[in-house]
Amino acid sequence: MSAEPGTVRPGGRTARVRTAVLRAAGDVLAEQGFAHLDLADVARRAEVGKTTVYRRWGNVTGLVADLLADMAEQSLPRADTGSVLEDLRANAVLVQRTLADPRQGALFRAVIAAATCDARTAQALARFYEVRVAEWVPCVERAVARGELPPDTDAAQVVRAVSAPLYYALLTTGTAPGPAAADRAARAAVAAATAGVYAAPPDPTPGRTRPDPTTGAYAA
């Protein structure tokens, strides 16, 4: 079975080509936006053959999908401080610094804008956040195990609640959120989770409990 464009990741020269092309694609997105992303221009910037870029990624949406996959893989790992507030504050600071970075903030704005009208970009962006949320879910699960949060807390929803106000601020004001906003987002998410706001709803089907928050499966 053939792989999708941009999903084969062997090492050596192919890896170097991928790194150069993804870097060039990110530069174009940050500087000019999705509408100006062109494979031939990316190939020129990356100093690789145009045919190589077309053969491997196929089109701009394939290239963006691979860029987002790479960004998800390269993002910093979750914190493990022993405190859910400190763990989620670390998550909020990571998001805030990314959005405040001139290149990364512009890149995310371009990709989010493209996702509103391009289905494959939307899928790639959703997958990016799925990977990043999954990376930080254990922070909340450990907090539940320690008794810091209610036992029925939906860990993924808590993690999303940390970054949501930071992205909202960026997209609605055009200004990157600052450190105070990151601290506020973490505190708000923890306060809401502690109050049971993110408790998983009970399943109305007789004989079944609520779904497992990580697998979605129901207990018997």
C-alpha cells in the first residue's frame, strides 16, 4: 500500500530534505499565509529539486499536513511537577510562548485560517491538537489519582481548557497573549476541574457506566 505524500520518514538525505522543505514551508506560511504557499517556491527556498517536492508531498495540503505532524512530534514533552496547577501552568506557558513567537504565532494563524476552508488542513490541524492533548492528559490523570481532582474528570477536556483562551485571545484581538494570560488560563482550568465542571457525564443507557475518557469505551 502506498503511503500518503509526506508520511514516509526514512533517515539520511531524505530526512535532511524533509527538514529543509518543512522549514521553508513554515517560513512561507509565517510570512505570506496559506494562499501564497507554492511547492515550487518552497523547493527553491529549501534548495531541493522541485520534482522531489511534488513527488513526495503532492500538493500544498499534503505539505501542511506533514508540517503539522512534525510540529507535534517536535513539541516539548509534558511537565511532571507533582502539582496539577504547576503542570498545567507549564502547558499554558508553552502555548503562550509559541503564540507570542513572531514566526510560530503567524504560522498558526495561517494554518487555522486555512483550516476553515480546506478539509485536509482541518484534519491535519485536528490531528496536531489530538497529539498534543494526549501528551498532556497524563498530568490530569495523575492529579485525579492523587485526589487533587474529582475521579470522573475528563482529562482531555481540562487540557483543552488551558489553551483555548490563549488561542481565542490571539484570533480575536490579533495580539499574542502574555504570561499573565497563561497563568490565568491554567488557574481557571484547574478551578473549573476542581469544581467538577469537566466531570464526564453519566451514560443514560441502563447497565452501563460512563465512557473511559482515554479510550471512549464503556465499562460493563
